[in-house]
Amino acid sequence: MRIGEIAALVGVTPRAVRHYHQSGLLPEPVRRANGYREYGVRDAVLLARIRRLTALGLGLDEVRDVLADDEGRGLVEVLEELARDLARQEAVIRERRERLAALLDEARAGRLPADGPLSPELAALLSGLGELPESPMAARDREILALLDAVVPDGERARLMELMRGTAEHAHEVYPLLDALAGAGPDDPRVAEAARVLAACLPDELGVEIPTAESRGAGPSDVSLADALFADLAPAQSAAIHLAMRLVRERREQSR
């Protein structure tokens, strides 16, 4: 193979091949009588490995170290490793396409919110809510769920969304009570009622202590995700949510 042919086969440019030669990563092949480089299968395998390692974000020195560890391995062993790597890439692509297909179905049915794309779990949760009334708390919850959807690991996200499903079924009852607390103080008499209704629809697993900077005795620069989530709530709304969590914890303790 000529340099253009091996470059096209592996998916790099001839300039990249020459750069790998100059860097000492890819040995110079034998040359024909006319001076052109002549590449073989082993050259293509090594070049493919270099391309894959650099695509993973490794620097050239790091790639050189990895290749040094591979010295002495047979061609079959290297090819088998490349085959396994391609299989892993295919599995990742297949999973992404399946998730994309599910989101596309939701979008075509008009059930995908404007803040998508979202995971299938969150998309299913939101689509099950149906049309919610205009509610600042509902809009805020959607933003929080979209954030959690992006930062929570896959397995934990599925569990979280399943826990939220039961709560979401009572959204039409809970949101008006929380919206009514906007601008109110934590001693507002409506706090207890809102907390009671919210606690009734929360599963026991969600009855957790929510640590804030104040409860941790932390300084103003030590802000957690919980602090950010509660930052723009009215004092009465924050008090209702914290009280609801406490009621759920007490309920859980009593059931043990």
C-alpha cells in the first residue's frame, strides 16, 4: 500500500502518517525502487492503534508508552484486541441509537419538552404528567429534573425517575399549594398543609436529610447542589419541602 492508501484505510490523513513517522511512533516502511514507501498489514494495524489511542485523548508520549508495552505481541493478538475494541464501540453506538430512537418517537408524538433531549426515563416521566397548569414550581421542577437527568449516573437515574413517578401523579395537587407560598415566610400557617400533602405523595426512599451550607455550618463560599436548588425558593416553600422530608423520615422510622 502507498501512503495515501493506508491513510484512507485507517481513516487518517497522509500528513498524519508522516507526522507519526517523524515522532517515532510509526516506523518507516521499506521503500520501493522508485523511492515510494510500501506499507503492509502490520503497518496498518499499528497505525490504526495509534489513531485509536490519540482519539481517546492520549498525547504522543503516552501513546509511545502504550506501544512500548505491546512489543513482542503477535499479530493475531493485536488484531483480536482491535476487534474487541470495535465491538465495544459498536455496542456504545447501538445503545445511543436506541436511546435516540426512543427520544425521536417522543418528539414525533409531541411529548418531548422544549428542554430536551432528555433520557428515556425522564421523557417517560414527563409525558406521564400530561398537561400541567401554569405553575412556577412545575417549571422549576422540570429544570431540576433536567439537571439531575444530566449528572446522575445511568443506573441511579433510572431508580430516581421511578421513585419520582409516584410523586408526579400528585403534581396537580401539590404545585398549587407550593405556588401559593411564593413570597411567604417560613412561619406561614399554609406551610404545614403543603408539607403534609407533599409528604403523603413522597415515597419513603425520598425522605432524606437535605444538607445546606447553613445546616453544615459552612461558609458562604461552600455551596452545594442542595444550596443551589433552594436558593431561589421563598422561605415558606423551602420550609414546606424540608418539613415534608422530615415527615417522610418519621413515617419511615415508625414503619420499621
